[in-house]
Amino acid sequence: MHIQIQNVEKKENDYLIHYKAGGALPFVPHDIVLIHGKQYFIGTIVEVGTEQALLRINPQYESQLAGSIGLELAFSPTVSIQGADKIVEKLGYFPPFHYDQITAADITKDQISLTIELSPPTVLIPKSPDLTPSAEQPSLSTFSTENVPRYAVSFTFLETKEHELTAMETENIILQLDFRYEEADMVIDIDALTGLSGSFLCRGIRAEIAELNE
């Protein structure tokens, strides 16, 4: 759908857009949207109202929140991942899994299970605007990680097919974990700094979060 941007206010790492669209945007918080300004870029819905919405985008695209822009749903974790609401309840958001580590993988013909241990930046900086991560992991020099809770998210992907995955290695660090819809399937793309990477399709996703310190 297309909307007309009336005004934009920066709210810390987020952007409050005032828009005209003939009604509220058809999204819910934590939805990942594809935004078409002068170019395509990704955003996350934080809040949505009748004529305003709070978006999280990479600041480099701030200037493109002007005039007429298009928004298209890429993926809705709270709608399409069973247990995503529990992750949001624990962390305050659904994480992008940048720089987190896959610690276990069980891959069969029609089901894939992954356990991902969350890195301190994921836990400490839930509103990071870094939606397009670099090959360099963020520095935590300004943070004390001694008492940071350690969490692991376990995913079970059901009715999987078209596996194109590399093997697990000693260290398996995710650069970016993408979910998107493709007709009746969901596409999972794993871009890695090291180790397991690739893509596959599935029909269902379950997720659980556990605190490792307990």
C-alpha cells in the first residue's frame, strides 16, 4: 500500500511518521515491512495508529521518509511464529539475531531445529537501529556484560523443503537471519559471519526462549 507522509519526528532510534492513507496501516507491532522510497529498505513496526506509526529503520534511510512511500509486509513474527509473543515479553522486542550464535542444529528431510544463543548486544541493545549489520561485530567496550542475562532461542521449522545449507562448524555466528513470505511458504535465509548458512522453506515455525543463567 502507499501512504503520504505528512511529518516525521525522530524518537531516539525510532521515527514517528504522520501519514494519510484513508485508514490505519494493516500492520501490528514487530511486523517487518519492506519500504519503497527512492529505494527499497527494511523497517520494523513499533506502534501503529490511525494516522501515525512508529517505525524503526536504519538512520541512513531517514531522508526517504518523505512524500509518497510504499509499504509491504515482509514478515510478521508474532502472527507466523508460535511462541514469538513469549520472546517479545522477555526481551521487549523480537530480535534480528545479528551476531548471535547457532549452538545446535538438527536437520532432517522435513524438519529443522536450531538453537541460537543471544549475544550481549542483542540483550543489551534491544532498540538498535542496526538493521543492516556489517561484517564487524559491535564493540561492547562501554557495557559491562558480567551480569547480562544469557538467553537461547530454540526454533523448530516444520514441513521444510528446498534445503540449501552449509555444514555446522566449530563457531556459527549469524550475520543476519531473515524471514519472509513466499506464496504458501515461509523462506528462512541465514547469512553468516562464520559457519552454518543458507536457506530453506517451511510451512510452520515454533520458538521458545530459555534463560541460560537459571
